[in-house]
Amino acid sequence: MMFSKACEYGIKASIFIALSSYKGERVSLKAIAKEINSPEAFTAKILQDLVRHKIINSTKGAYGGFDVDKTSISSIKLSHIVNAIDGDSIYNGCGLGLETCDENHPCPVHDRFKLVRDELKFMLEHTNLEELALNISSGASFLKV
């Protein structure tokens, strides 16, 4: 598993919110938690992180909920979501979990793991919320079974 559970939920929630925003709808915490199959309290904490990092918007009141500015959906990269929730830890650290692992003192998988990590970083920085939402909208991919 590459991402923390919180990060997985954050990505799924962001995609679902983006899809709803394209339809001009805000979505409630309850609807998001149900859609991504996550406990409400945990989902609320994740959404707060996304709001704090200005990835999604939160509106209070009777017609409140969560949305994303339609104009910014294409500029929100997966890396923004991952950083908001997990920080940059996915790009650091040892593939085997060793405390000290670097070019001078590599673990047995260091060089190969670095290649995978670099590919992951590239993918996260070059994949935006719009393309993920549109893939779901077209039926090319799915958020849940």
C-alpha cells in the first residue's frame, strides 16, 4: 500500500466532490462518507485538511456542503491532495523501513525503490482531479464496486 488510509479516502472524496461540482451540486459529509465507505468522523477530519489546504471548499448552512471551484478542478494535482494529508513522507524514507538509508548507506532495495518513488512522484504531479473525475463520469473507471 502506497498511501495511508486517510490519503486514499482524501483522493476518493476529492474525486467525488469534483464530480458533484461539475453538476453544480455541493455534497454533504454524510453523502461523501457513504460514497467512499469511510467513517463520518474520520472523513470530517480528512475534509478539514483538504479545506485548510484550499483543495476543496466548505459551506455551512441549509444548502451547505463541500464543493470544488469548477475552474480549478483541472489545476488540482494528486500531489496536492497527498501532500495535504500525508505530507511528503511518500517521497522520503526507506523501502524497507530502515532509519538510515541513503546513497551513502543504502538498504538492499534502495536503488530500485528510488526508481519506483520517482515514477510515483511524476504520476502524482502530472495527474489532475479533472481527468480522474471525467474517467469516472465516462465509465472508464470506478470509485466503488
